[in-house]
Amino acid sequence: MATMTAVPANLVFLRPAELAAGARERASAPSREPRAMVVARHQLLERLDLVGELAPNAPLSFLIVQVSGLESVRERGCGLTRSSVMSAVARRVRELTRATDHVGRFTATSMGVVLQGTGASAASAVAARLSFHLGHGLAAVAPGLNVSVHAATGTGINAEMLPVAALDSTLDGEDDPA
């Protein structure tokens, strides 16, 4: 008894020779490190507004990941630039957040993260995780670089106010004498 399997008409089978040719092409191409999947500030804020409009009563949080000490990164002679540090931070933030979270550049020295459906306790946990992992990573690469993570939480209806509240908390921290 023969068994028949239906194959969709648009399915194309590759022969072993074609597979080997594709593997050779990929091996000969220069490998590049993929850029962090983050968006620009205006796109991040547009996404935040959209999430807020779609679920006005759902919990919503916004984080700011601030990197300080970048002004003297060249002077340290460690081969790093401000841009390379921020790219590494962006990549690591993307790795440490969920696929449903939106990560983008907020300022020249900070990243913003939209945490959809995330209340105060979960946002606090995400902020602590980011602070821990980024802080240890930056300290190992370039001593003197510091990271701080600030969160603002509300509901979708408050979406446009969340970045301002998170930014205010970064400024409050700078005013502290401790």
C-alpha cells in the first residue's frame, strides 16, 4: 500500500547541489554582527501612543535606560566610542526584554522601552534585571560607565505622560546629593 502526501503547489524542493551552493555563498560572504533591533525616538513614542490608544485601560509602563560616563569613554583608551557603547547597550536591552516590548533610542545617552501590559511590580522587576545585567556588563568592559533604569507606570490612557514621568525620575536622581 503506497502512501501519498499532498504537497502544496508553491512548495519548491531544493536538490542537494543547490543547498551546497547556498551554504558556500553564505560561508564566503563576510559575516556582520546584526544591529540591535531598536527604533528611533519618534518611532518609539508613536508606538507608545498606539499601544495606549489600543488598550486605554490596560497597564502600561515606560523605562528609560540611562548610561552615564560616556563623555570620557575615548579618554580611557579602551578602543570604545560613544556609539559602540550605545549600540551594545541597545543590543543587550533588546536581548533582556520580551519580543512584545518595544525598544528605541530615547536620547543620545539613553534607551526607551515600552512595556505593554506591564504594571508597577513587573516594570520594577524588568528595571532591576536591566540594571543588574547592564551594570555588570559595562563595568567589565569600561570601568566608570554607569547605567540607571527609571520606570513610569500607568494605563494606556496615560501613555503620552509616561516618558515625561520616567525622565523626571532620572532628573530627581541627579539632584540627590547621595
